[in-house]
Amino acid sequence: MVVKKKAAKVEAAVLDEEKLNRLIASLCISGGDEEAGQVAQSLQSFLQLTDPVQQVQLIKKTGSQLEVLTEEHSDGILDACLHTLSVVYTTLQAKNPLRRAIASVLGSVPGWLQERANDSLCGCLSDCMNRSSSDRYPQIVDIIATCLDGFPLGKIFFSISLLIFLHKVLEDHPRQNRYRNSFSDCIHTGHDSPVRGIKS
């Protein structure tokens, strides 16, 4: 008997009102590059939606818009766009197709934008490690493992802050060996693996 795998459920990105309003405001800068502004508009629409399927569609549209940008379209608003994608990515659960869609976008930005995307994601990961309560540790461990496996973050992100967070997780969850295994994989990946895209 063949048992079909259950498809992962798409869940909408839900942010607290203050963070949501702050992100929307950061995407409202006018007078810059028109094409970069269109990326920002797509993300504003994304943040204002509550339907997860529509959110996925807008993220894919955002990815297509980013892929065709050249350095001529470099604009400060793009940093706000990358920050928005990174913030939402770090709030979603591992198997959510919306998170995979955002991962695909962040992993396929043009080469000239890659460092800015990495910096944005590193900043959000550091914020997660420094400010999150222990009930979010499993999710954060998963996010860090996925990012180190999917981005060239090794030298940028493998820092004292990561080691402090690892120590804190192992202290709070001494019996959770899967955390040890996850971070062993992270450390190995962070040092040795050149990567091209995020998995999930």
C-alpha cells in the first residue's frame, strides 16, 4: 500500500502590529529608482494580505522583480526590501511553503545584491538569538541550520554570538541531543561548504 505524503500546509506570515507597521513604513520611501520601488510595492501588498496562497504568489512576483535588477537600479529601498524578506523568513515554521518561497527569493538575488541579502539575514538571525524566549529555540536552531547550509554565511555569521546562543540552548535543553547534532552540522557546514541556495 502506497501512502501519499501529506502536503505541507501554507500558513500566512503573521507579525505583531508594531513590527508590521514599521516594515510597511520602511517600504514607503518615494522618489528612488522606479524598478526598485516596484519591488517595495509588491512587498507592501504582501504584508497587507492575510491569505497565505496570495502571499506566496506575491513573494514569487517579488523574486522575479529582483532577479532582473541590475546595479543601475541599486537603491536604498532595496535594503528595506531585503530586511522585510529576512524578518518574515525568520518568523515562519520550517515546512511552510511560504518560507521556502522566501528562501528561494533570497537565494537567487543577483550577485551584486548577495552580500546585502546575507548581511540582512545575519542581522535578523542575531536579533532572533538575542531577543527570543526559550520556547522559540527549536525554531531558531532550525533556521540557523538551514541558513548556514543554504547561504555563504560561514565567515560572516560564525561568531561568538552564535556560540553563546548554542551554549544557552544546550543549558536550557540538556537532554535535547538533536540540538547538538543540528549545531554540529551547522558548524561543519559553516566552515566547509560553499552554498548556492537555501533549502527551506
